[in-house]
Amino acid sequence: MAFKAFFLLALCLCTLIPFSTSEPRPFSVIGRVYCDTCRAGFETYATTYIAGARVRVVCKERESLAIVYTKEGVTDSTGTYNILVEQDHGDQICEVMFVSSPVADCKVPDPGRSRSSIVVTRTDNGIVNDVHHANALGCHKDVPLPNCYEILKYYLSDEV
């Protein structure tokens, strides 16, 4: 019986080893920036992704809304960014915000897709992964593509 108790205690202690690290693990915030070629407000099969777009992670105190953390990133050739956030932001309000686009005719941010809320904490939320995915951020193309009517008809049709 003593052996079983010892084994159970050893098993419980082994599960705590990953939490005993002295250095906090950074969070990786990943997302994409796209050009809304039809000004639809969402991604379509005609959507293009923007390389070289700048985005920023911003965290604010929940009560005062004072900015306590910012970090910028740039998208790669696929329009994807990966920003390392070094610290846990507990009860703070954090979001990824669109900053700028290098595409001349796709610089105006979509008001509904210019920012995305993110959770950057491991405290009492059940999220155990270090990688956090943000919703895609979008910009409007200055002039929609000529085939946008067909594209939107495809997405907004009641028929399957």
C-alpha cells in the first residue's frame, strides 16, 4: 500500500515539472492581413494576402485603458505575421491592430476587420498553447475587381 501511495505522489509531482520553469514562455500571436478585392467585408476566393503589412499588438489596463504594452510585426510573403509577446498580460485587454499596407491600391483598413481581440494569458482561461491565432485583418481595395458581382453572388446565394 505504501508503494502505491509513493507511486501516486511521484506521478502527481511529475505532472508539475512543466510548470516549474523559472523563465516564462513567450506567446506567439499569429494572423494574416488581406486585401478585400471586392470590398465584401470578408475573405473570398479572390482575396489576396499582403506581404510587408505592418501590425501591432497593443495591451491596455482593463479599468484605465492605459496602454501598457505594444509590439509591432510585419507580414511575410504569404501575408502572415508572427509576433512574440514576452509576458503574460493577465486581465489586460489585448488586440492586434492593422498599422499599414505597402500595396498602393489597398491601404484603407476595413473598419470591421482592422483589429482583432486576443487572449495573452495563461491565468484561469484553460488555454495551454503558446500559439494564439488572431482573426485576419483586412484592407479595402480602392476599386473592386470587375468580377465581384459573380464572386459575391456565389457567397451570398441561398442555394447550395
